[in-house]
Amino acid sequence: MAATPDAILDVLAKETGIDRSGLRLDATFAELDIGSLDFVSALFMLEDKFDITIEPDSLGPTSTINDLVALVTARTGG
Amino acid sequence: MSGRVVVTGMGCISGLGVGLAETWPKIVGGEGAIGPTGLAVPAARVDAGRCAAALSALDLRRMGQLDPLSAFALVATLEAVGQAGLAGHSSLARRTAVVLGCGSGGNATIDTAFERFYAQGRSKVHPQTIPSSMISAPASHVAMLLGLHGPAMVISSACASSAHALGEAMHMVRSGRVDVAIAGGSEACLSPGSLIAWASLGVMAPDTCRPFSRDRKGLVLGEGAAVLVIESENHALARGAVILGELAGYGTSSDAMDITAPDQAGIELAIRDAHEDAGLPTEAPALISAHGTGTRLNDKVEAAALTAIYGADCAGKTIIATKSAHGHLIGATAALEFVIGMRALAAGLAPPVLGYSEPDPDCALPLALGRTAFACDALVSNSFAFGGLNAVLIGRKAT
């Protein structure tokens, strides 16, 4: 299943409780105050939804939302 | 100091409804919540949509994924703290305890994770499986909700968990360790895996819960939570709180006998200790909220203990068994029964034992078989858990 940026951000908004409009692409996870548990939960849901694997150390607190979108898009062949 | 521990807030959620204002008219009117589950045994379920609605105004972002176990506890806590007038109060801080009883943790979360791993063969389960399902999660969530920094814990003693929680919290207040305690219990044990495990034990009724009736066939599970705000009388008076009643006594014992079967001697010990602790003579009139699970052996042994203590006719006692309406909430059941019992004391009305169809000579007790008016000031609330863990609470009507 191809992952569109919108679909990725929808998952992230749901798992972190952050309003969709607040998920700026250039913001880091740390800047958005996304804790580690919400972060791993969001990765888990993205893996599930798009049937991909994301290595635990491929993203971190200083990664941006855009990094996540790029990674998931690449994994799904987008 | 008076040394008395008073109740200033009560909240509950169960199959009977959300909140005591909804629960009380139903239970005293003879309405029950037991219904089919789609499996071989019935149960009394909480309306999940109404539970979610009761929490919709909260910012739950920092709480992670809430298993119903924690959601129920939060709903009951919000009601109790609101009634106590303690929401945002300065005394809710370091000198407030959270002591909740839970029997088995977040079964729904565990079921979902294990089904995914074992049945679907997936290599990962949801990362929040552990924090959501851990048995202590409700205490953490209540502390986070209210910003409490005092002692916070969950006590687990199966069907007596929340009686132990209330009793130990009462001692914390009595000793002066804390001024206030948020105490009660929560349980969410109606996931399919949990229901099948209970059904396999051979103690579940296929139809309904019939405490002390000759044709009783076993217990029926329920789910939900009940939470009380208890505090020292001096603290309550100083802040001008409305006192709903007193948590006056607590007796507890261990049978040290069997992992499921009850023991009359252990039960009697707990009841007598509670009376002594409260300074309530066993001859005094009282409303007795029986453990009354509806199983063959438990009801017979409890009836024997009650008649041994109170006399063959249990003179001056009115006996209720409300599991027949809300099911057996395991770790939350004692707190819910104490809340209902205190409400009954205030009203002078006993909710009827439901499902009762024929007397059992082994359980010849003065049961409230219809809505029954009574006149007494004391409540004795019994809880006798698997594994022989007994706890009895005594409440007094507000004066």
C-alpha cells in the first residue's frame, strides 16, 4: 500500500494526540513534545498500516516529521 | 483529633450506569444489568460509549493508551472528587493517597496483544501493551489526573482487592500519614479470554446470579469501578466538606486454607475484627452487604458465618446481595458494594436481591427480597476472595 503524506500524518496525529494542523513538516519530534512511548506507538501503527518495517534507530527525537514521511514513503515504494 | 475517617465523595461506573445518581434508582428499583455476552456465560457490561463520553473533556495525551481498567477508574474518580469538592483543591497534593484495588489488570489489552502474537503470528504487539495493562496503571492515571504526589498504589487480593484498598487507605488517614485518600477499585475482566478462563473454572452461572437461592448456579462477572474520597473528619470539617458517612471499621484475615474454597473460621475472624475496630457490637442493628456471589459453596459458608456471629435469625439485620444486579466486579466489587451500601444507609432502603426463587435451608438469612425499608445506622460490607483473603468494611451513616 502506497503511503501518502496525508495518510502518514493522520496516523501520527491519532497516536500522539496532536492536532493534524500542528504537525509541521519541518518540526522535530522533540519540538512537538512527542514522548518516546507515543513515538514508538506511532511507528508501530505505521508499520502495521503500510506493512513495512522501520528499524528502531532509524529515527530519533531530532528527526523531523518530514524525515518520517520520507522514510515511510520510501519503504512503501513511493 | 477525632480520629474518625469520613466519606466526602463517591463515584461509580458499572453495567448499571455511569454515576451513583443513575445507579441508585436502578438498583433500588430492582433493575439488573446482567445480559448475554455471545459466549456461554452472561455478564454485566459497562456501556463503553458512555464511559468514553464521561472522559471526553479530559486532556489524556500524557496518559497513553487507556485500557478500560484505567478509564473506569478515572470516571469514578472524577465523580467522587467532584462531589467532595476537591477538584483543584490545594489539599490534593503530597498528603493525598491513591489506593485502588484491582484483581487482574487490563485483560482487553492483553487479549488483543496475545491474539496478534499467537493467532496472527505477528512478531510485534502494540508498544503500549505493558503500560496499558499493568495492574497498577489505574493508580498512576488517577495520580496524574489530579496531580497527586502522595503514596499511590494498587492492592490486589482478587475479589477483596478494593475492600483491602479502602481499609488500608482508612489506616493511612487514621494514622495521620495522609489527610485524604482516593480509594476504591477498578476491574475490566470481560474480554473473551478472561471470560473463558472464568467459565472453565466451573463457577459461572449460565443464566444469572441468584445469591442464597436454592437453585443458584454460580457467579456472573461484571466490570467497572467505584471510588471514594475519604479523609480525616477534622480535615473535612476544616474545609467545610459535606460528610456523607464514616468509614468506621476494617477487619481482615487470611484463611491459609485453600486457593478457591472459603473457610468459615477465616470469614468469621474478619467480620468480628471489623466490628471490634468500629466499636460496633455484633448485636447492633445493621445493613449487611453480603459477599453473596451465588456459588453453591460461598453462599453456604457465608450464611453459616453470619448465623454463627449474629445468631440463627440474624436479629436486627437486613441482608442485601447486590452482585445479583451489577455482577461480580472482582477487584472493584467491594468498593461498588460499599458505595451502594452507604447510599442505602442514607436512604433507609435496601436494594432487592435479584434472581432469588426458592429458599435454601443452608442459607436461611433475612434477605431483602424486595425493596425493603430499614432503620439502622451501620453497614457491614463483606468480601471473601479466592485464596482465602477476607476483608470486611463497616460504614456509618452521617449524623
